Amino acid sequence: MASSKRLFTGCWSAGSECSAQAAPGSHKGEPHDPLASQLAALSISGATATVSISRAPSSSTMAKQQRIPRSSPGQHHQPAADQLLPEGDPNPRGKDSHHSPNTVLLAGSEASGSSGASTPTACSPLPPTTLRNDTTADSGPPPPSSYRRLWQAVSGVRRGGALPRQPGGGGGSGPVKEVTVDSLVKAVMRARTGQPVVDAVKDGLYCLDGRAVAALLKELAKNGLQYAASELFDWLRQLPPTHPLARLVDVYTYTTIISQCGNHQQLRKALELVAEMRSKGVACNIHTFSALMSVCVKCNECELALDVYEQLLSEGCTPNMVTWNILIDIHSKSGNCEQAVAVLDEIRGQGLTLEARTYNSVITACSKTGQPMQALKVYERMLRDGVSPTGTTYTSLISAYGKAGQVEEALRVYEDMQQRGCECNVITYSSLISACERAGRYEVALQLFERMLREECRPNVVTYNSLIGACGQGGALDRAAEVFEHMVSHGCRPDAVTFSVLIAAYERGGEWGKALQTLERMQQHGFRPDACVYNCVLEALWSTGLAAAQAKAVQLLQFGCRQGHLRMHSGSGREVTAVAHTYAACLLVLLKWLADSRELMSSPPRPGSPLPLLALRLVKGKHCRSDQSYQPIQAALQRMCTAYAVPLTLLADEQGLLVQADPLALAAWRGSEQSRLLLQPLCHPLSMPLPSGTLLQSDALLQQQCGKAFAAVQEFEAAHSHSAAPGSHGPNSRGSLWQSMVDMIVTLAGGLQISEETTHDALQLCDRLLGSGAAVEEGEATAVAACVLLMTCKQVGEARTPDGALLFGLLGLPLQALGAAEERVLSALAGDTAVVSSLRVLQLFLERLGGSSEAVLSAQRQLVCYSTTQLLSKAALTPVFYQFPASAVAAACLHKAREGLGVAPAWPSALAGITRYDPAVPGDAMRECLDLLSVLGLAA
């Protein structure tokens, strides 16, 4: 930005401030600027410049030159209203004009004007001209008398006579071939590869004036021949002033090329061309300034565009409607809605008639800044001023309400549009569907889409993308897939955004398999996934909690880094930036940064300076559609850093997440066991991860098996539920009995080395027994507890099942007590001693996640399993937890343990899919267990 403004300042000093003897950069008190010096050197020719007069290019007048003083600010010529405008400007003749540079005959040698004024006159009907066959650089066009001789020959033709012969020999007769822009463009297209553009059009250039050449440059660019336009203009620029074609380098051709610089982000070239104009004494007109402002806007240099606007005012130029519209665009891009509205008053103050396009630009500016009420005021002002709204007006209003989430207001504008008889086009419907997408109203979006089809309005790719996004926002994944298939079957080719929104929909709905398949389909269509797509797919895979899916995520991370989409770009050697806006992407990029931190710490600091901090900045991409805040990501990553003692500082704001680390502290941590455990996914990834097809098939089978098993668990819990635990009503006799029996079971199981799973089953059976209302006396507690443990061991096939007689003998109880206790238990439970403990459910959860495999993160998963088991053991000794289903207790303890270890998500989507537990829903059994764990202060 600073260099562009220095260059802009140099443009004006190069044309009028520097003397012929002044050395560049010699102003007292100013630092030497090489760029400004280069520009100032353009004016060394002195205070006057030699330019060609736009006269009839005869052999006598082509050599005439006039020395004129350079124009000073405020003393330039105002062009006629119908002069050629830069590309993109409206036709100055109005809507009724039918002149086109493609069809009009261009000015010949006599038609370019006979006046000695340096400013060309407006185009008028032009006489026919002929193409010359000679290609010498210094040869001029035919003398003026040749046209008169031609006219004499034409006027002498009588009935039955022959048409005049074409100049250049050949002996044939026929109509004279005219030089038009189309003919010259076709000549360039027919040119051989490697042939200079000038060779194809030079003969025709002698028949043109500056405005016609400007039209030629425009048409070349419109036909994809921008290189030819640049080559031709550069050839004209280097001609000596005495050359007959040097007259063609004027304000029209300069303005056209400056305007074309915006299409290729060539702001520096545009500024240098302005400096060259001023150096040659070619005064900038309002069209030149407008073109330069447009280039600045396209290059996101809005402040510089305002500087250009101030310059044109200082030089006495009067803004036209093109200038005003560009000024509105500048304020729109800068987010200054109030300034854009104020431009309307300035235009009215000049006595100009406001057009619908101008109002539309202001409404669009209000839409971009999220101010729908201001847009509505401009619309009402438009109606008061008697300007008829167009489809663009309504579409901009709809877009303004849509961005503000006011879909009902957008629909009201749509109804008003129909009542006024304004036809809805594809852009209108796309804006309406996009408004529904933002508001999560996918049903309304589908209704609008159906209405659109009934009206035979053909949807485009933007329409489909918005509709898929709306279905994804509303969780209607099947409808999103149907819309995508409708799009393909009706010949609308998906683009990268289509696949992105479909992947985002699957990610939001937890369909990680479909998200992965859509990514591969996207690549098959030839689209390269960008950073936003990788963010969505990584989140979909990681949020499952599945070992194999997370291994695939690590593989995608490495592939994305190689492709350059997730690559960490170094800004200062010790600070890098990466595009990551989902938790999974932020986590994996952070782990990769930590794994690569040895390389960052290897660069030595400057002598005598302290060791600078290492920094990682995570930001959203340019095309990111996510509005997720970085605060939840920061909290989750902070828990991970605490659990693994990572010496990092995390700071989150709206722009991104900043991670900082002291190099010495980080180097010490890298040698710890916590570092090995945390960085295992990246330091020791799977050598051969499963192909996507095999991965999805195996996971579908596992999901089916675990789903059936959990359905059986829920069926059992529904058949054996009870409202409250025996000891949940305070320290009474039954609570004491429950506690003494639980203590006895735990003591016996520990002494006999019975497995932890069987112990939990015994505790669950003991709770069932007491909850059934069985009358157990205090003196019978030991015998009943031992019997419950013995029956559970036999039921589950415990390897260390003790002998009943031996067990009761060790307890000092008669053998008859065993039979009596067993009869009491069977009688109280009606012979049904089946149990499902929370530890058994936990094992089912871990099997679904792949915790028993030797996959990536196996060490972390073992730690999670151990921590959850410890927490479950504490809950099993707390009677209040027995009022909840065992599955809810297991889910809550797993959530608590993962959260405490910094493993996210704490509740994986793979488990949410088979259990339907949602910790975010109040009243959910799992949610109540989590609250109880927090109240009791139980942690792993």
C-alpha cells in the first residue's frame, strides 16, 4: 500500500513539478526514493513536450509537430461527451445510441480532422478506406487525392458499368474493403504463431485515429488477446515522435490500456502509464482518472483510489456518473455505507440525473455492510425520485436482508417485486435461497426452488450451491444429496464450491464416510480441494473418535500440506501462519508445528539478542464460509496443553488463534514422555492406512454390530429400570446395608483376584437385588454379598470363580447359609440374575471407537480407557449413580475422562450415533450424570 501511494505521488510530480535540470530525488529534506527517482526521470525533457497534432495524416502534415506547454492542474481540456470511454464505462450517447466500434467505419486520412487543435473531435460518419499492401515502417497512407479520385470513379459508374478496381493492382474489380475493428481483430487471429501483432495490423493503423485504436485495443482484450493489445500499444509507445503513427498514442489509447490493467491486478503498470502520459504532455481526462480509480478498487487499494479522486478534483475535472459509481464502490468495499449514501447528495448537487444503477450500487453497499434498514431507505428514496427499480434493485435488497438473517423481510421484498411486475431472474432466486440458507430455512428454500422450476427459470451453479447449503444447515442431508444429483442430471456442472458445501453438510451431520467419498469425487472431477474443504473433511473424520478415521485424517493433513493448502507459511522464520478454523484442523496443524519445532529452534538468534518466541497463527481462509468462533477451540486446546504439560500460550480473537512458545521450555518438553504420547499420531503414523473403500466397509460392519449390541443394552435397561437407588435417600438403614454389602463384594473380589468387569457386574446385581425390595437383614448381608459375587462369577464364566463351600468356609459361614442366600436372591429377582454393568457398556463404546486395535493413538486410547475405568469405579461405589441407566453412567464417565485428558471431542459422533445421548440437551440422562460428577467432584 505504501509503495503504491509513493508511486501515485510520483506520477503527478513527474508531469509538472520537475524541471529539465532537476536530478531525481534532489528535493531538499526528502529521502531518496528509487521509485520516485525513476518516475521523476520521465520529465527530464523539460517543461514542454512535443506531441503530434491529430490532423489529416497526409505526407505533408504527418511530420508537423507543435510544441505546447505541459498542462497544469485545472488547465486541461474537457473531452466531448461522446468521446470513447474506458472499458466498462457506460455509452455516453445513452441507450438509444447504436454506434459500435465493431461495425462503424473508422476515420481515414481526411476524416480525422483538419483543425490544428490538439484535442480530437467527436467521431462522425467516415469515408471508406483501403488496406495498403506495403509494410515499410516510414511509408504513409495514400494521399488525400486518392480518395477523391476514387469518388470520381464511383460517381462515374453508369448502368451496366464496372465497379472501381481495388487499389494495389490485381486487375480485379469489386467493392472496396473497409478497415474496421473487426477486420483488424480477425487479422490478428489469423496471424501465424510467433508473428508480431504489428505485422498483421500496421497497414490498417494508418487509417485510424486514437479513438479507433482504443476501440481496437478493447476488442482484442475482449477476444482473449490481451497480450496482443499490450504488444501493439508497447510498439506504438516506442515510436519516435516523427513517425506517422506516433499520433495514435494519445489520451484514448492510454486510458484504454490503463483500464485493462485492472483485469490483471497491474496497478503499478497503470500508475507508471499515468506518469508517462504526464511526462509526454498528454493530459489526463475524467475517463483516465475514472479508469485509474477502477484499477485501484480491483486491486483492493481503496485509499489510493480516494487519493486519485482528490487529484482529479484538484485538477479541475468534473466527475461523471462513472466516477460517482466507482466512488460508491470504493465506500462499499471500505464498509462506509454512510459515505456511499452521501454520494447521492453530491450527485444531486451537480444537477445530474440519478440512474437506477447508481441507486443499486448504494443499496449493494448497504447490503455488504449488513445494514438492511439503510438499504430500504435508499430504495424508498429511489421510489420518491421517480426512478423505477430494476431486478438488480430487488436482488440487492433481498441480499441485504438475507445477510442480516431477516428471511421474512427478504420474502416480502420478493412479493413486492412480483406485484410491481418485475420479472424474477436466476440471480433473484439465488439470493432468496441464499437468505434461507443463512437462516436455516431449508423448507422455504426448497419451495422457492420448485417455484423457480415451474416458472422455467433455469438454476445455475450458485442456485444449487445455496440450496445444498440450506439443506445442510437444516440437517436435511438426504435432500442435499438429492439436490446435488438433480444438478448433475440436468447438465449443471458442479464447481469447487458445490463440493465444499456438500462436504460441509455431511460434516455437520456427522456423515464422515459420505464427506470422504465426496472429497474423492471432487478430485475425480478435476477440482483441487482448498483449505476450507480440508478443514471440513478433517473435522468430519476427527469428530468421529474412530481410530481408523483419525488415522485417515492424519494422512489427509500430510497430503494437504504437500499440496500447499494446509502448509504453514513462515513470516519471520520463527512465526508461521496456517489456514485452520475447525478444531480438528487446528489440533493437527498444532501437533505438526510441535513435531517440526526442532527445525524452527535450530535457527540461531542474533548475537546479543534474547531468544525470540516461537509463534503459530491459525486463521480462516479467504473463502471460508464458517462463522465459528475460535474461543471454543482455544478452550479445548488449552485443556490438552494442561493434560500433557505443553508449555504454550494460546490467545484467541475474531481473526484467529495465536499460539506462542518459549524455545527453551519447548525443547525441554520435547524430551518428555508427555511429548511422545501426544505427538505419536504425527511422529509414528500408520505406514499403510486403509483405502477409503475398505475403511468404510469395515466401519459399516462394526457400526452394525455395535449398534445391535447397544440396542440390546437399552432394551435390558428399559426392562430392569427402577426409579431410585436404595441409598439415595440419605443415611438410613437401607443405605447402610447397601454400603456394607458393596464393601464386602469389593473386598472379596480383590482378595480372590476376580476381574474388574465381574466385580462391576456383581455390584450391579447387588443393587438390583436391594432395589427389588428384598428383605435382607443386617446379619445376612455378608452371606448375601458373597452369594451375589459367586453367582455373578458363574454367570459370566469368570476364570477365577471360587468354590462356594471354600468361600463360605473362609468367611466362617455354614454351608447351609449359601443355599439360603442363593434361594433369597433368586426369589427376589424371579430367577432373572442378568446384569449389564457400566464397565461392560464402556467396553462396547471403546470397541466402537477401535480402542482395542493397534491403530494410531493407541497409547492415548489406553490412557483414556484407564482413566475412564478409574472414574467408573468411583461412581460404582456411589449409590446415587445407580438411579441412572448403566449406559448413561458409562457415557458420562467417558466424556469426563476424555475432557480431562484434553481429548476432543469429548463425546465422539460415532457414539452419539448409536446411543442418541447428547450432553448438550438439558434433561438428557448423560447430561444429568455429568452434572452429578461435577457436583460430587469426581474426576479420573
